[in-house]
Amino acid sequence: MTPFSTLERLPKALLTTLDEQGFTEMTPVQKRSIPLILQGRDLLVQSKTGSGKTVAFALPSLIQTKVESNTPQTLIITPTRELAEQVAQQVRTLASTLPNFKAVTLYGGVPLRAQADSLTKGAHMLIGTPGRLLDHLSKGTLDLDSIERIVLDEADRMLDMGFYDDILNIVSQAKKTKQRLLFSATFPEKIKTLAQTLLKHPEVISITPRHTEGQIETFVISTRNKDKTLQQVIDIFTPASALIFCNTKADTVALTQKLQQAGNDVTTIHGDLDQEARQEAIIRFANGSSPVLVATDVASRGIDIDNVDLVVNYDLPFDKEVYTHRIGRTGRAGASGKAVSLYTPGSTKTAYILEEAKALDIDTIESSRRNFRMVSHLETIALNGGKKQKLRKGDILGTFCKEMGLEAGQIGAITLMANRTYIAIDKAVVKKVLSMLKSVRIKKRKYIAWQVD
């Protein structure tokens, strides 16, 4: 492994931030990509989600940012809102010691006018989805003349979603771009075509994913009663967290209701939810207050959580590549994980799974638990303040422990957003905390608090 400290041109402030975040050694994609990006090379990188690719393109972009010039210099294009927000959070964390640095997210689900107002105040980095970027370009609220580098993140997913022409349109309006970086989990023919169109003499990098077949156990169960089989799977594996994929919004909603009625703590995410609801679902799943997340494929990429015990394909995708991305949500960061797929006999479109995973006859396995319920001892509360109000995790922990008398073990993960903070709290003290926050101040300021459902 190679430490970040060996990088040339890395400011001490950024190195300190990397150390504080636990990033000491570069992953393979970071080791190979960062020096080339700093040299100004165009890159075509194959790298699975979870390999550290965000830092691979974000860190050198930050190193090269001229903070004194309050104009957009880097444009990062992502397929989904979730991934855009995830990348933005990583960027802002890395840039926390850079004075006056600003990253702006541009995606649907939030008012365009508010984003336009933010753009008028200046920014150094833009992170957005193709549709919303084109909206701003068509209305004249976005100007790409100052963009020096463009990053296409999860490019294969964008092409799967039909954004090929949109990408070409956006890139063509950034006429002064000096560098283009294309990151993709796979290298299908259409990615090669896009690379030939956009990249100039690119360096091609292919990285073996961090999770290997040995780290993810994959099983397929033939069944005509998926609800019964799903409960059997949960009984046998008794996971601490489970991500369950359905193919449609209707199936996602229906399965969520069934699991909730059975006594599980469940949240859901699908394309019809607004951005705030989708973001809160991911936060509740990540902090453990909702150990089950039922999702459509908007979550197959864009969820960067290292401790997902079990992935279940309640519905199998017709696209084999989508299957690969789904199961990649487990077995991350060196951990092990399990992926179980429910297969309906006779389905020709999903028969590939019979070769991809090990058959499991679930009726022959005796489980120690029956009707196991996935229930958390945590709830999530929200505050109407975040990073822009200069809130820090230490401020919240100090107030909750010293002023409210909570024990450290009663406070879970704290997620700081721009204007909101989410805190996982032991269910036994949620009412007490909400009541006390009506009068208790954090850093001499009162915040409105509520429970996130």
C-alpha cells in the first residue's frame, strides 16, 4: 500500500483531513489514477463501486482548484440524485479545511430556482445529473465556460439510463475543458464508443474490485411464494441489516407494507419519492434505525454503506449487469456479505442466475429462529441546522451528554448535512431528547427537532 503522504502537491491541510477521515493508504484505483489526473491526463477507469473512486477523482480536483477564483472549475456528472449527494458529501468532507471552497449540487427533486440562486453566488465544483444540468443550461442559469475538467461517474449507468446524447450535449458546452475523466464499473461497447468520442489519448485503468467472490456468498432459491421464502431467508441468516431489491415502485411499496405489518423496522426508496424522502431513507438505513431498506434500482448505485449484511433480490433484474451492481452493496471494505436471489421457475429472462449463484434448498435448512423480526433500538431525529450553521458532531454530543444527561451509548451516528442534522438516538430516550431540545441550546442556539418517520 502507498500512503497519501507520498503524493506530490498535496497540501498539508488536505493530508490532515485525510488522516482524520481514516484515509491513510491509497486504494489501487487512487494510487493509479491520482498521479495521472494531476499530470492533466484524460482517463478511462474501470472501477467497481466501493473501490475508492470518489476520492480518486475528487482529491486531485481539489488539489488543482483555485479557491481564489470563485468560478466552477470541475463538473462531476452522475446518473442519480443519490450518487450526486454522496459525491458532494465526500467532496465537502475532503475540502473542510479549504477556506471558502464551495460545491453546488444540481439534480431534480428540489426547486430549480433555489439552485440557480446558489449558482449566482459562485462555486468551485458542480455535481449534478444530466437532466437537471441541461435544464439549467437551457434556461441560461448555468455557464460552463470556466470548467477545466469533467468527471463522468458511473458512466455505464448513465448510458443504461439513456443519457448518451445528453452527456455529449453537456460536454460540448464546456468548450475550455482541459481534462476529461470517465469512471465506469463495466466496459461495455457503448462505453468504449463514448470514450473514443470524448477522451483525448486516455490512459486506460482497470481495477479489480475490493470485494471478491470469496467475500460475497451468492445463493439462488427457486420459489413460487416469495414472501414465505423471504421470511425463511431472514430466519436463517438473521442479518443486522438487509437491502431488498424489487423491480417496480408498486412491488417496493407493497413489500414494505407487508414487512412493516409483520413488525419489522423498514424504510423504502424508489423514484417517485422526493429527494428529501430518499435521502432520509438512506440515512436511516445507514445509521441502523431502519435495518431493512426496500428499494428499486435507484439504490443499486449511490448507496455507499460498508456494513450491509444481506442483499436480497426479491425480484431479479433482467439485466445481468444490474444484478452485479445490486449484490455489490454487500461485502464492501473488506467485509463479508451474503446475496440471495429469489428465482421463479421457468423465467427465461432471469435464468442467468442459475449459473451465477449457488442453489439453496431452503426447506431443508433448520433455522434457530422463526419469524425473526428486524427491529432496531434506535430512532432518527432531525435538527433544522447543519454545516452552514457551523454545527459539529462534538457540539451535539457535548450538549446531549452534559446538558441532557444522556450516555454516549444512547447516541448513534450523527449525519451533518448543509442545513440539517440527523441523529440516531436510543428509542428509550427519544421523547426526552425532543422535549428537552425545546429549551436546551446547542452552541447558544435553539434548534427545532423532530422524529424522522
